[in-house]
Amino acid sequence: MGPMTGLLPTYLTYIRSFYKTVHCATLLPSPLWAAPAQVTLGAGGCFPALGFQMPSAMPSSLDGWWCDMSDEYAFVGFSYEVTACQSLRQLRREFLDIRNTFGGRYVRLDNIVTAAWEAGLGVHALIWFGFDGTDEWIGRRDSLLATLHSNPRAKFVTRVLQFGSEPLYDGVLDPDDLARKSHRRPHAAFFSQQASTANNSWPDVMNDLNWFLDHGEGKKIYLSENGWPSVTSEGVQPNSPDAVANVQNEADYYTLLDSKCSFFKTVQGGGVGWFAHIYSDSQEPGYGIYNTKGSLKFNFSPRTAC
């Protein structure tokens, strides 16, 4: 495994996602890295806990670096789209916003090591398979793994490596096989055939969650591509005539999840963490916490612990 030995368990994870690995020079700079240093973490300090200060030099090992996954429940961060090839300056600004404004601990995306390190964010990295049965994912895999192996900071920010598209719904895997391999799941209550308003969506959340609890063999669970759209579009249409897409329901959905913090904390497998999908409407229309003009669509301040 070379320099990545001990980086992370290579989870075969399957999520509902629209991301593709992109090749943007601005996203993966290659500066001269300083040699690893002996770094002593503060009392109780672990990455990426809120209040943790990133060291000025790279630690020499991962010993004591990562927080225990049982502490990763409630709101953990945002999905973030990078196909627009954002500049490193923009990534730094928005990653710091995720960390400092919303208390995010992770960003869920393809791979942005430098900006994540500087913002103190952990990364849940993704290799997108697509839906057309082609082998383009192999190049995406090789590109991501090359970055993880060559960037010395990668193992200090990348906690999870995800493979997949929508095998829960497109039949790529048998459902029981999916549950055995998966540590996370998409949640799209808006697309339930029983959907109406976000305030009424908890039974649907629990229906899906209970299935994974019954079949997931006690694995850690994150709600990954998880949100409620404020508008519909060609690719975002409900399966229920009663489903309501507007800003109020998008806000209500996250308020509902936030109200279940104590429950998520106690779920077997180390609690349930949830991501907000997605950071901005410019990345996926209707799902952003920010609109396309960069303004918050509603107050968003979920708990990260309880």
C-alpha cells in the first residue's frame, strides 16, 4: 500500500450522487512539501473536531489524529460539487465558511486535499461510476488514488473513499450485498411515493434507516446525499403528487433532522451523521443552502453534538 498504509479502511460505499472526478490544475497544486514533524496534539484534540487547530507542520503519523467515529453524529458537513473547476482561492473561502459559519467537520466531494487541510475539514472522497455501464470510472479511480498516494497531506484529511452511483435503485448490487458493503446511504425523502411536506417525512426516514439497521451488520451510517429541493427541475421530479418543493420545506427538512439529534446519537454502529446536500444552488439547482447569488436561503445552524 506504500505511503497510504493506515490511511483509512477502504470502504466500498454506495451513494446516490451526481459527482464526477474532474481534472483541474487549480484544484490539485503540487507545492514543495515540508518534511513531517513530530506534532503533539492538544488535550482531547482530534481531527476534525470543532475547535481543533490544524498544526503548522504535518504530523509524522496518524496516531491519535482522527476522532472516534462514535463522535460523528448529527450534522457533519456538506456535499460539494467541483465540476466547475473552482479556483483554490474560492475553495479556501467556501471551505472555511463551511467550517467556521456552519460548524462542518467534513466536505463530501471528489478530492481537494490542499483546501481541506487549510480549512481544517475532513474529506469523504468519491469515485463516480455513472449510469451508462462504461469504464470511465477506472480513470477517475486512478486519478484520485494517484493524488491520495502522492500528496503527503492526503492521509490527514481523507477519511472515507467512496465508490458508486445509485446501486440501491439501479440494481447494480443485490440489496443484501449492498447493506453488507455500505457504511452510508442516500436519503431522498422528497422522492418517496408517500411524500408530502418535509415536516411529515420522518416516517420515511425511519423506514429506510431501519432497513439498513436490520441488514447493515452494525456499520457506521451517514446520510449522504440528503436534502429536500426548493424547486423541481427536469431531473428532480417527485413521485408523489403531494410532495411540495419550496424553500420553506427545504428548511423544514433540516430542522426536522436537527430535532432528532439525541436519537441519531444513540443509533447502533456509532450514531448517524448527516450531510446537507448541497452547499450552493450553483452546484445543483434547488438543493443549496446558498442561492446562486451567494445569499443564504434560510437560517441554517444545525447542532453538531447534543
